[in-house]
Amino acid sequence: MENDYTQNIERAVEFIETNLTQPLTVDLIAREACYSKFHFLRIFAAHTGENLGEYVRRRRLTESASELISTEKLILNIALEFQFESQEAFTRSFKNVYQMTPGAYRKKGVEQVLFQRRTFSQETLRHMKKMKMEPEIKIAGDKMLVGMSSKTSLNNNKIPQMWQDFLKRIPEVKNRANTDRFLLNRFNPDLKVEDITDDWEFEKWVAVEVEDFDDVPQGLETHTNKGGKYAVYIHKGTVMTFVETSAYVFGTLFPKTGSEFDERDDFVRYGPKFLGPMNEESEVEIWIPIK
């Protein structure tokens, strides 16, 4: 059902909303959505446009602002209630959002609801209806990759520039195994909610596959991607709808398979059917490692 996708995220949001004054971890929230921590971090950001840490932080600030106006609680008590480690930390975060201190906000006496609870729309799922529901299961060997890696974040998305730089250098790679290109995702499984902000950095690779590492052009890097079993889904369309496809795959289709995610890197393969970023007939493959 089309609603299955949003229901799991909505359940996680409901859990967040009812526990804003309690310690929250990625594991606890992901469990409510019935996803692994690894998948939930990606799904939440892809589907909502927010990363989890910032969402929790901003919702806590909005609710704490309401407490400042509607109660006479000490500012320190409000700060601690909403899981800020100190009044100073609360004041810094509050001022970044409201452009004034909590004390000044209380004195002003006018509530500003800046960050309401996230709600969802079904419109982002329209183009998913044509997707194949079941993945193709494939076995792949280790891949020797040559490319570029970078730490990137939501506030500083370096991926477009990485592709722009790397595409110019691909002709220098003389021992390519095929014409495929890859976007490799590497995530830290030990992240905590408080670590995940718009500035949280994660590792991405843009690369091509090679026969060996004997003649690597200067300035490019090597990486061996561990092979194994994968669930492979197809995105058809422009890059503008890829985020929606990715969210649907990780959020709805893959969990329904009952397959267990394997702690290896997932990747996107741009093969022969990739006809260009804005071509409606382009196809790219999403490879999810499974046990």
C-alpha cells in the first residue's frame, strides 16, 4: 500500500514528539519505525528533507519556547527538561534559532512557532507506482575502484563538485574494467542522535572500476569494495526524482523483503542504461548489501 511508506516515519515522529523531554537515541527511534539504525538515518533525511539530529533539536527548542511563555519555570529547569546539558548550551542553541536569549524571549511574551511537527505528503510517491516491487538478487565480487572521496554534509554537499571534477579525469584511467560509474556511500554505524547535525560529515566516493591498481593517475584514490550478495533496485527517471526513489527503496520496498542488511557499503551503479542526468528514460541501479 502507498501509505505504508509514510506510516513508519510517522510512527517514529510520534515517538519523538512524545519523548522530547526524554533521552533519545537513533536506536530507539529507528526501532519505532521498524528499521535498522543505518537505514533509518538515510530514510528520515531523504523523506523529510531534515536530518534526524536537527529535527529533534529544533522541535525541542520550539516546545521549550512555548514553556518559557506559558510557565514560570526557571530557564535552567526548562533547559534540562528538554535534554540540554546546561543553561549555557540551551541559550546558545535558542539564540541561533530565535535571535534572542531565552530570557529576552520570555520578557517579550510573544510566542513564535518556528518549527512545527513534521507532516507528510503522498505526492512524493507518485512516480514510485511504476517501480518493480521485488529486487533482483545479485552476487558481486570485490570491486577495485579508482576515484575521489570526500567528507560531505547537508550544509556542504560536495557530491556535484566531486562528479564535475572526477568526470574530467576519467579518461586518464587506462585500465578500466567496464564503462560503469559508481557513487559509494560509507556511513559510521556508531552515530548518536546528538552527533547528527546539518554539519555532520559522512564519506562518499565517486569512482570507476579497474582491473588492477598498477597505474593509478596522480591525485586519484583507490578503494576495494567488498563483494557479496545484494538486493538491486532500479531507478528510472531524472536525477531530480532519485532521492524520492532512494527513500522509497530503503523505507518501504527493502524492509518488506525480510532480507537482513549486511554491514558493507551500499552503492549506486551508473551503467549502460544511464542516459544522462535529465533523461526521463535513464536507469541507475541501487545496490543494497544483504546477508
